[in-house]
Amino acid sequence: MPATGETIARIARESTRRLVAFLAARSGDLAASEDALADAFAVALETWPLEGLPARPEAWLLTVARRRLIDGHRHGEVREEAAPALRWLAENALAEAAESETFPDERLKLMFVCAHPAIDPAARTPLMLQAVLGLDAATIAEAFLVKPAAMGQRLSRAKAKIRDAAIPFEVPASMRLPERLDAVLQAIYAAYGLSRDEVAGADPGRRELSLAAFELAGLLHRLLPEEPEAAGLLALMMHCEARRPGRQDAEGNYLPLSEQDPSRWSREGIWQADRLLARAAEARRLGRFQLEAAIQSCHSRRAHGGETDWAAITTFYEALCRQTRAAGAWVARAAALAQWRGVEEGLRALDELPLPVVADYQAYWALRAHLLRQRDPEAAAEAYRQAMHLCRDAAMREFLHRRLAELP
Amino acid sequence: MNYSLLVHEPPEGFAARTDPELQKAYWEGTMRYLQALREAGIFRGGAGLQAPSSATTVRYRDDKLQVQDGPYADTKDQLGGFFIIEVPNLDVALEWAGRFPRRPGVVVEVRPNLPQD
């Protein structure tokens, strides 16, 4: 079979991250594995067009990459701390795998490494996006509002830590699994959170990030099908994705959930999300992501012509507040309460929140402004300005600006 | 792979070593821990350190050797001792660090050692 650049590009697209995970899980050195595989692809680009596509391209690439890793050790390019890598080379596990038809998918282990408690929390989400999905540092940097060089440094520091401290490529023992899994879920959710309903996600960089997070959640659920929280996270995202077509009006302006036209939502997507959530709930291990998914499910119900059950949403948010104690959950509870019991109740719930916790939280000011519109337009205007000042999303800022201009 | 478990103690920890009411529990806890490391076959060395007031620092300043009373870091908490253990990876090292006797304010820092050859 002739091996064109396109074929090689396709193999690179489909297999690179699995190959990297496989190499890293055995060498303990993520950065060196990425380099070795990049070298292997460079060799492939030179030789495959001339000699034809190997019978098993992935095995071929692994063999070349492995040789690169060994050479790296021999020439001292890889520092001597890479003792685990040498151990692996001695064990020769890779040669064995290269001979077998398929090689195991080690991306789950890689995810656990990326969200390991010994990794800087600020590096976990970026590391997962880069190592597991192959997003480039510049794209990640843009989404996280840091300079590409700074993001590159953050990533390489984390990779050095993985190698030097010998963070194991393992799925944690069942005793430790819940807390460690939670870190993985949080890292994925953080990537997605930048583009959720409350935020318009119109910036292209953000959109790419949310798709990447969606992909990660799907992958995690496929690799850990029995974990209800992994399913919950995916169901939550599926609801948001199903409603995405309704999130902007014809001019591309951001529309809040309450003003969206449910006929533009994907009913098929909503149905699938609900089915997944129902299956997760059968395990009877309710966690924050199943709760979040349940809340989104309540919102999506309008697709079937139903009314939004604000009492149920308030109850779910209260359960969520007990689980996470996060400012976002308290603000969202106040919003639900305002819908259910009226503006006064919502404002009272907001007033009960400690200001130091919510002062820098855009959604708090946006909700406050919204609830104050009729009662106190001046205070509402001030809250809108505060929210705009804290807002990082262009379409969302535009929405807040419009609301401010429309004040009585 | 070898890791150092560096045990940082607050002043109360150092005081407990000689406190007639507290010292028994202090030393028994530490000794039991050491015993557990030995029984697991992972203990490769270590030492308990005397109080920071016994420390002397040596450094060059303007090409002159300067000897000075006191520990390196002028902090409330000080290094009280360390263990070197040989375990397969960081998770196992962290597991062992977590088993060090719980005392108020004690922090165990886990650092991979450089290879010896």
C-alpha cells in the first residue's frame, strides 16, 4: 500500500496519544516519550513513502520510538533520574507489545498521572489537555489567559516532576479511587467550565477547549464505565452540548437559558444524556457531577414542552452546596430560589453569602443585577458594571452590556 | 527508587522530646514508625536531629568563611529528622509519609533522592 503524507497524518491523528500514553506508562517519562514518538514519525515520513506502509504501522512506530528512548539513555540526553525508564527497558515489555496485534490503551493511567495530587493544581487541566488529547500549548495558553511561554514552562515543569518523582502510571487502588477520580473529573470539568451555559463560549479558543473537555469526559466514561460520577460528568456535558444550538440568536448574541428556544435544542442529545444519567443513578452513589447533570436535565425538560421544575432545581443545588461548598453552587441556588419563590427570596439568599467569597465572582454580580432590575435600577447598574468588569467572555460581556443599557 | 522523608517540626514538637509528660508518647511513636519501615524492608538510612538551637551554619561571604550560630532557615518549623526509604514509586513513598505519627504541626516533605552512581 502506498504511504502518502495523508496516510501518515491520519495515523498520527488517530494513534499518537495512545502511543504516547503507552510509551510513558512504561518509561515513566512523558516528555521523552513524546520526543521519541515525534522522532519516529519523522522517520516514517522519510521511509514510508519509499518503502510502503508497514503491515502494522503502530508497532513499527513503537519500535522506532523505543530505540530512540534507549539511545537517549545511552547518550545521556535523558537524565539519569529516569531510573524507571531503564527498568522498563530491561523488562522489554515494549518489544513484546510491539509484536502483539494490539497495544493496551493506557490513557486512563495517563489521566490519573496528570491529575495526581503531587502535580501543581494549576497544571493539571492543561497537562491533561496536552498529554491526553494533544492540544498544543499555545491553544491551551490562550484559553487559560496566560502567555504561551508561561504555559509551556508550566507543562514541562509538570512533566519533569512526573519523571523525577516517579509518579506511577497506575489506576489507583479502589480504596483511593474515589478521591483520585474526583481530581480527574475536576480537571476535565475545569476545562469545560470555561464554556458552560453561564458563559457564552463564543470565543473560538474556548469552543475548542470545551470540545476537548467533552472528548476527555467521553474517553473517561468509556474507560471507567462503572463509575457513576464519570457518567454524571459526561451526562452533564451532553445536556449542555445538546442545548448549544439554542445558545445564540441569529446575530450570534448570547442568550440566557430562560430566553432560549427549546425547539432548537437537540432532543436526541437530551434523551441520550438522560438515559446515561439514569443508568449512573442505579449505582446509588450520588456525587456532585450527577447532581449537576440532574440540574441540567431539569432545564432540558423544556425541550418536551414541560415547565422548569424550580423546586427540584433548588433542592439539587442545596445538595450540591453541601457537597462542594463552592461559591458557584450557592449563587446558582439563589437563582433557582428566585425563580421558585420570587425575587425577594433570591436576593435574601444572595445577601446571606459572605462577600469575600463572592466579591470576585462574575455570576454573583450578574444575578444580583438581574434580581435588582425592577426594585433598584441604580444598584442593578452598579452590579452589572461589576459583573462586566469580572467577565472574561466577549459575548457574555456584550450580553451584560445590553442588559445594562435596557435598564429602566 | 530512594526517597527522603524530611520531617519538619514546630517548636512544640522539639519541646515534647524532653517534656516529662509528652516525651514517652513522642519517642514511642517515632520508634514504632522506624520499626515499621525496617519490617517492611524499605529503610535505607536516616537520623533524628537535635534541636535547631544546636545548629551552626557555615557559608562563604566575600570569599571569607563565615561560621554562625543557628539553623539555615529562620523559620518557626525546623527539620527534626529524616528517613531514606526505597520504594517503587511516589505513591508508595507518600503512603509511608502519611503513616508518620500524627503530631500537631508536623509536616513530612517527600523528596526523590538523586541516584547514587
